[in-house]
Amino acid sequence: MFSPRGRITRLFVLSLPLIVFLSACSSKGPQYPEDHERFRRIDTAVESLRKAYVNRDASALESLMLPLDALDRMQRDARRDFEGFQEIALDWTIERIVIDGDNIDVFVHWQGQWKRDPGDPGIRQRGHGRLQWVGVQSILLKGVEGDLPFGMAVRQAVSEQAGGDSAKGQQ
């Protein structure tokens, strides 16, 4: 009934709208390119903070922060982690980003493992927190809230001390 050439022509005619639609979609950029770029800078800043911590790089960590007293404790706690643990593994997921002018709140869920040496089973923890950033072109950390991973060495020392105190009370 239909020749092979007729089938190919009909297939081409039927698929032509799909080809046009796909080519039009792929050439489109973001609707709001400035906002898109800002979200990319925020995502890059959050990931740079994670990498600096995992790589135990205090100077890279500090370069992402405003020089504020509110961040001094976080920097001290991170340095203690760098001294106390040979390996740090940390993953986090951005749950939500809230932008209000120059202020940016990034809510994260994290999980990590801290090891004193390679043979150590390590400490596993998880939590939620808020990273407070500021900026449009340059994104810098200005505060932290919640249960964030920085300071695991201090947490472990407190928990070991509490465990030792309760063991003494039972004797």
C-alpha cells in the first residue's frame, strides 16, 4: 500500500514539530539571568564552605566569612576539629534558600563522619542548620544558627566527660 519512501516522508513530517520544539527549548536561557547567576554564586559559596571544612583548610574557611565576632567561635571549633580529626567526611543538602535583599538564608541538612585515624570507626552525626550569607556579587558568611557540624571535637569531649561522670556516679 505505502511505499518505503512514503513512510519515511510521513515519519519526517510527523516528527518535524517535535524537532522544532526541542531545538527551541534547548536554545532558551534562564528567564532571569541575574537571579540565576546569584543562585549559582550562593551554591558555589555553600559548597566551598563544605570543601574547606572537609579539606581541613582554615584559611579557605576564613576567606568565605565576614570578619565578625559572631563567627569567631565557629572558626575556633573548626580549628579544633582540624587538630582532633585526621579525616572529616561531610555531605549536606540545601533544603531551602531565602533571599531578602542582600541577606541570604541557606537551610541545610547535613551528615558526616569524623575519624581520629584511618582505623578509627569514627563518629557519625547529622543535623540541620542555617547558614546566613550576605552579598550579591560576592557571597560571604555572616552567621550560623542551629545544629551545624563545626565543633565535633568539642561535642565529643563534652559527651566523653558526661559519660565518665555518669560512670563515676554509678560506682
